[in-house]
Amino acid sequence: METTLLVLGDNNQWIQLDLYENLSINVIIQETDITDIEARRSPYSKTFAIPGTKNNNDFFEHFYEVNAIGYDPLTRRQCVVQYRGSDIFKGFLRLNAVTRVKDMIEYEVYILSEITDFSSLVQDKNLKELSWVEYNHIQNYDTVTLSWAADGGDVNGLFGGKVIYPMIHYGYDYQPASATTPTFNFAVNDPKGINLSGNSMPPTYFKPAMRVRTILDKIFDSSGYEIVSNFFDSEYFKAIYIDLAANSRLGVETASARTNQNIFRVYGNPLPLAQEFFYANGVTQKITMGRISSTDGYDPSFNFNETHSAYQIPYSGQYSFEFKGKINQRYSNNYVSTYYGLSIFKASRPQDLTDPTKRTVVTGTTDGLVAFNYLNANNQRIFFNNCQLNAGDWVGLFIRFNTSSSSNKNAGLWVGPTDWIGQGARWDLYDSPTFVANNIVDMKLQFPEISCLDFVKAIVKMFNLVVVQTDSTKTIRMEPLNWYYAQNFAKTVDYSQWFDENSPYKIEPVNFQLQKEYNFKYLPAEDEHLGKIYEDEFELPFGTKRFVATSDILTGTVDLEFPFRPFPSDVMSGSTNLVIPMVFKYDVATGKEIPYSNKNHIFFWCGNRYFYTDELKTQQSSWWITSGGTPVEWNTYPCVNHLSSLDKQDPELISDMNFDKTADFYDEENNVIQQFTSNNIFQLWYGDYFNNLYSPETRRVSAKFIMEPIFISQIDLTDKVWLKDTLFQIEKVNEADLVNWKLTDVSLIKLVTPYNKFVPPAPDYSITPNEAYPASGATFAITGFVSSQQSEVCNNTATITNVWSSQNPVVDGTFLYYNSLGTSAFTQGTFFKQTTGATPYVVINNLGLASEDQC
């Protein structure tokens, strides 16, 4: 038989199961439903049957016997379907049922894709339950300002840029409560303005934000899967963050004023399933202690990993543990004189605790060997006091034997419940450093109540991602749909040779099942001040995209809502250039701006922005932040926004996290900032997709093609299919047979608008934290191409002219002059390119301010 089914057995060896001769194994190949806006699917198979041969009966451990034990049908077994030795399907096998008629036995099995397995692994986990201990830190001047060095890489900034502290107006703390003015205002030229040293901002006012890529990596790490993505690795995506500590008040979420939460209690298995150990002289063996929810156990800090029976230390300091259990011989007739002892070991990863070369014993817990007395109850209560451990350590509980004989292979001990507890052996952490000090940020507490799967789904839907299983086990690729099907990436395959001319085929429009209207939008702002103003006027969240088809046949409206609030911004009072997001609630009765925000926002980290107070950037100012008790002056502020830049003038160099072009609240005060760009979420990731779906030229061709199993393995859903003198993309391969040649139903969608891989512009991080203002006037003599015609500058045919600039080399925001005194600025609309550079610029105001341009 040319098709084989291999399953990974308990001994990590591949086992070939027997198949019926020529019985089909059919799969549907459809990694994304092209016509379903919200669907993201992966390959799956239908149920099929395999015979009850001796080989199969042994693998399933005679599950057909009603009283048989051993095979667990709730476990998934890794499997591979091969055709002539080539892998054509990888996934997991599940036993559904056994059918028996007298001596005839038949197993009903189901194979499913690994992506489905990933979903099942993370669907019951919340972001709060993951381990974020490596990002815990003290919130003070040093850490807050260090975060502003994030430059899109993985080195500079706090935790390599994974955590930032943006300037966002969360509201004010009015002390006392009857006070009408706060201790500082987001304002300049105001008695309480932050531009005065007496109104210095405390570092604890700021709240952390985390890079979305970092959150996704953590989710995948927790599932045992790896994610690969050119999109996630792009500078564009790495600049996207969400704010944390959405707690309706100022400051981060802490556990202060609560009892210490840095504790746990876990159990081993009860009788008769208590863990058994065979005697192995001198060998240290790990004790399984992973039962929490099914007992009276607890882990309020979510730092215990039940899978690995390990606890991650959240803060450095002294820890005290207790073991309570019964250690007894396995059988009454196999006593061997022995000593045993318990220890705690540590490692840098939970899985490393099982590797003797990667774990070390915790000082102070080295086992003191106890003589086993088979005549008594052997109830034990062992304390491990004052163990010095460091944040990030993973610790587990271990037992070691020192036997006088090992001749009896069955000799050994079991570890189970004592006479006074019935749920299994117990391990407690009963004393530890206080869970959170006043200025220690426990990152676990800052995350929203959202499941890992829902978070991944939100990102998949937001950026219209295709999710596919790679050739590597437990590795998933995620790319935007228009990257996945990009014409400069996909290969073209001629299907004409397999097309069955004798079977009828159907040509139809795809539009009839589509909706008339789609609304891409964020959550309602509720009482967040700016968002509420916008919604009260327009009855939709800020940044919403309404797509309405021109068809007079289609009906229906679909709201695609994403789990973040809109992120409008405005200028600080007294300024026309200092733009910050504002998420406070405005109390009409008192006129106070009070903390309110209890939902998260998604935005760009724009980098450091000069504290110019006017839109023409001529009026330099500064603001103050407290270090200890001392105010420190700053020339730049940490800027975040739905736009990737507030300083570039070319809209093609700006990206937008809104779904559509939307005028922001600073529009009336500042008309210099370029806030309208086609690089918004809808246009970038759904524009071509919707053009193809709703074009009157779009067709679906449903036809039959003769396919052999080996060809099935070579199908790539990125393929451009050539048929009937037209290019198509694959919509669905239905009931593809992994065993036999077969006439297979395939549906194709005509490509009207080709997809292209366009990488959107990312923020510019050239300004470093608290960088000195550029010198006013001309300070550098340079040469460059100068013309009022863009084409002459782009092709280097413009006159080379001696000019003076405020910076060398010229960058976005440089001032250009015709004289060394800086009194004769380039006129607005002049194009310039430095002879030693490749980037063109255009002057955007009468002060000679140059903005990066594109040829």
C-alpha cells in the first residue's frame, strides 16, 4: 500500500498503523475562507476507520475491551500520513470510538491539524496567568526614563524596548479631595504647568505599556509552540504597543494593602495513584506536585507551573517551604533497607529541572537522609527554611535514595497522603518576600482579563492574518493575507493538465453571500473624555471605518469590533504642538479631570519628541520629572499616538492605527501635523482584499481536477493557479484523498487586484531621550541638489548648491538656509537632496523646515 499512517508512541518511537486497502482518508484544504471576513481556518480531516488488526489492537491497548485500561482517549498522538515515503499530512490523531461485531473490530479515528491543537492549549489561559516575572521592576526615575531609549530593536530601553512608559493624560490626583486644582497640569504657561520645576511629575504617575510582539511570544512560549512571522519581525509591527494597568485609577496595579500573595499550596496524586519511585541508589528523582484547582490548593500569583511541577520566584529574597506527606514502601514484601531525603532544586527554565546538568540544589535544602522504617506510618513533615532565591528561578521538589541493596527491581517507595490529609502529598510556600512593595511593578497584575486565545484572535483579525502550520513540528507562521498571497512571492502553477473537461464546472459571482456594510471599530470609549466627545457627535467610535458596498442587492451589516478603546489625542493647554492622548473622565459638576480608563489601547511608540510648544517648532520649552526628591529638566517627551509620526509631512511616510482617516482633536490648533494617510489599518490589510471580494469582475470557478496523493502534499495555498487564460487563487480543495487518485472538487477565486507585499512605514527613533535641541540658525556648510521641481532632485539633474543646515547629515526636521547666518531660509516647496545622501526632502514652511520626501 502506498499510503501509510505513522503515530508517535509512548516510547517516542514512530509506529505504523494498519489501514484498509484503498480506503480513503479525505482532507479539506482551506487555510483561510477567502469569502468569510472573520474566518481563519486550518486544514482538518474527516473521521475515518482503521481495522482491528493485532498491530492496531496493541497500539490502542485493546480499548475495545470494556474493562481495558491503559490507553487514554483524551490524549492526542502526533501523527504523519505518508504517500510513497513523502509526508503529505502532519497533525494529531484522536480515537473517537470502537465498533465491534463479534470478533470484527474497527477503530474510528480522527486526524486534525496542529494549529487546532495550539488553540486548545491556550484557550483556557488568561494573560494574567502567564509568567511575566522577568519584566518585574522597580518604578522610579531610572526605569521610567530608561524605557524612552526604546528604538525598535531588542537592546536599548527597558528590557530591550519591550516595556515603555508613555506620556498619556490619565487624569489627576486632587489632594485633598476637596481641592479644585491638581499638583501639576499637562499644560505650559500655566501656574501648575509641567514646564515649571515646582510642578515636577512623579515617575509613579506613568503606566507601563508592552510591545504586542512580546505578548504574542509569551503566549506561544506557554503553549510549547513557536511563531515565525516576517510581519511580526517588521519595524512597523515592533513599534505597536498596548497600555497596561487599566485600573480606573492612577498608578500601576499593586497587591499592597492585601495579604501577601507570594504563596502557594499544591498536591501530588492521592491513593491509589500516588507517585511511585523505584530504588535507584544515589539518583535524585523529581516529585510531581501539580494539583491545585482540584484540591484546596492555591496559587494567587499564578507563578506555579502545574505541567512541570515548578514554581517561579517572582522576587529575590528568602523563601520557606513545607512538605507534608507519607513515604512508604511500594509492596509489603519487597522491603530493602534504605535511606531517603528531600531537596529543592532550581533551574533557569522549568523543563531544565529534569536535566541533572542544568539544575542545582538550593543552598540550605540538601537532603538529610532519613532511615526508612517499614514498621511505622512514615508520616513526614519536612521544612526548608530561609532559602535564598533570585527572581526568575524555577524550583521543584526532589527525592533521593541511598539503598543497601538494589537486587529487587520492584523495591521502592510511594509518596502520597499522610494519615491526616487525604488529597495527596502536599507542598507549601508559607513564607516569602512581600508580594509587591510600593514601587515594585508586578507585570502580571497589569494585564487585562482577556484569554490568550482571544488576544491572538484579535491580532489575527485586526491585521487580516493567515495562520498556517509550517513543515516544522509545533511551528506556526502568521502573515497578513496580502503578504501571503503576494504576487512577488507566490509561484504560478498551471492546473490545465489536471482539469477534467468532461465534468461540468460552474462560474459564479462570490458577492451574494457578502454583507452590504462592514464597520471596523474599536470598543466604545464610554466616559473617556475625547472619545466620548467624538461618539456623542458621530455615534461611532473614533477611527471607525465604514465600508458600504455599492450593490443594491446585498443587505446586512457586520460590526467587526476589536478589544481596545480608540486613542484620540489633543494638545496640552497653552501649546499648539505638544500632542498627547487623553483618556481621563471629565466631571462636569466639578470641572475635574479624574482617572477613569479601565480598558486597553493599542498604539505606536513614536519615540522621543522635542518639547516645542508651537506648530512651527520655534519656541523651545521643557518639562520636569522627579528623580528622588529632585526635579530633572527634559527637552523631549515620550510620545505615543495612533499615528506613527507627528512630525513627518509626507503621508506616505506615516502609518495609522485607526481603521480610517479621522481628524483628531488638535486639528484646529495645529494644521502643520500631517494626520491623514492611506496607511491605516483597513487600507493596509483589508483594502485589496475587499477590492477583490466586491469587484464585479470577481468570479468563483468550481471544477473537478484529477489529483494523486503526492500532488496534495505539494499544494501551497499561496499558489497562483493558471486556468482558462486567467490567474486564480485557491479557495478550497474539498475532500482531497490521501490514499487514492481521485477527481477532486476545487474552487478558485479570480484575481482581480493582485496582492503585493507592502511594508508600512515605521516610526523614526533618531531623537534620543532628552536630546539637546538642534541649534537655531545655520551651523553646517553642506552641498546638495536644490530645485523647485521634485524630479530634478530625484534624478540628480538639479543644480548643486552650497547651503547651510541646522544638522549634518540632513534628517527629517532639519532647517535649511542659503546663508551662514541662518537669516535666509529656503522657501516653502523647495526640494533638496544632500550630495552625500540618498533621501530627498521638501521644505514645508517659511522657516526652512525640511521634511523627508519620496521620489
